[in-house]
Amino acid sequence: MGVIRETHIVYTVRQGDTLYSIAARFGSTVEAIVRANAIYPPFTDPYLIYPGMVLLIPAPQIQPYRTIYIVAPGDTLYRIALRFSAHLDLIAGINRGIQDPNIITVGQPLWVPAFTYEISSGDTLARIARHFQIPLNAILYANEGRAGFSPDVIYPGYRLIIPLPSSRNIVVIRPLPADTVSSGFIAEGFARAFEANVLLQVRDNNDVIVSGERATTATEGGPAYGYFFARLPFDRQPTTRTGELWVYTRSPRDGSITDLVQVKVSFF
């Protein structure tokens, strides 16, 4: 099925939990949780969960779709940021409920920069990493401790957590890595930018500038993280089938590119 564009919740099983209670709590179903995490033979005993196991819970009724991490005992914001290959400032900034990055509570929901991919026949982790241009180690770390996850064997139907490309101050939530785009496509995300000024361009794999640098204004300027939205027309036709969306800021001192986030895209 590829990328699953619906909300998923990353939850660490606690004492007394059952699949039924977890499904009811998050508006999911036992069958969806079992399939997404391969909680069935020959990978494990059917319906077996235990404290400390990390589950990925499909929650399609939660809109807009996001990846939500439920704080577990022993977590710190720094450790959560490392898990999703993101900067601590970014995690704190996109979660407005965090007043002090040193204080988070067990059970607190946090939006984290990641999306979900359902494995298809013939997939390998290395191939998935290349397809999305996401480091393999980042995918391994994001899925560490999950039910049914093995770096050596993957199987159709299992759902992987894939970190989104991000920098300390920018995360792009649309398009997702490897999405197909055409002239006039929409880019959006969150940025901490001087005077809220966010810049975007598109290049193909021959380094041809398909969509020249354009500016958009985030809803808030630094030190806050504001939401940004831009529609990007093509100024010329791509010369390759794939390329990159660049989202960045420029240094007020010398105009150099800073906080560059590069997202792989395919051209329609």
C-alpha cells in the first residue's frame, strides 16, 4: 500500500493494558493494531503484548493526519527527539503545550515529525531508505523496541515509522518524501524563521532549477515556530524524473542558505 496518510500513535504498553483497552482508548481496532505490528504467528504468539513493547496504532479518525507519540515512563524530550532524528528545539516548538522542555509527563501526547509506510512484497529496509532518501539508521532507530520489528526480516502489511526530513528550525509536512508533484503543487510545514520569512525552490537531479526561489511568510516569526504554506509553479520543465524540494532561510548577515531541508520528489 505504500505511504499511509492517516494518523498513527506510537504507544508504549503499560502494565494492565490489553489490545482491546488500547484500541478503545485511541479509537482504533484490535485487528488494525495486530496487522500494523504483526502480532501473530510465526512472529509472535497471537495477540501477545507486554509492558515496554512499543505499538504503532492506526487512528484514522484523528484529522489532520499526524504521528503522535505518547510519552512513556523514563522519557525525556531529548530522547524522543533522537528517536525521530529531530532537534529538541523543533519537537518543543511544534508542540505548543510544552512550556518547559525539561518537563513532560507520562501519557502526554506529542506530535513528532514522522509518517507511516506499509511494507509491500519485495521491499527491503535499504530499498525503502533509498526510495525516501532517509538514512537507514534513522528508520531503524524510529522503530526500535516495536512489536514485530526486526532489522533483518520485514514482511508485507507491517507498518514502519519513517522520520520526516527536518533541520533545527524547519520541518516539511507536505509533500512527503518521494511524493509526485506537478506545477502549482502545495508545500507546507513549520519553521522558526527571522521575520517569518521562509524560502522554497525545486531542483531536478541534474541540478536544474525547476521552480525558482520563492518566499512565503510563516504565521509567526522566531523565536516561535509558525506554519507556512506555499504554492510552487514550475518555471521550466524538469529534465529528470526526480528531484528535490528545498525549504530554507537565508542568513541576515551574508545571505547564505541556512536550515536547509531537502525533500525528495518525483515529477508528474
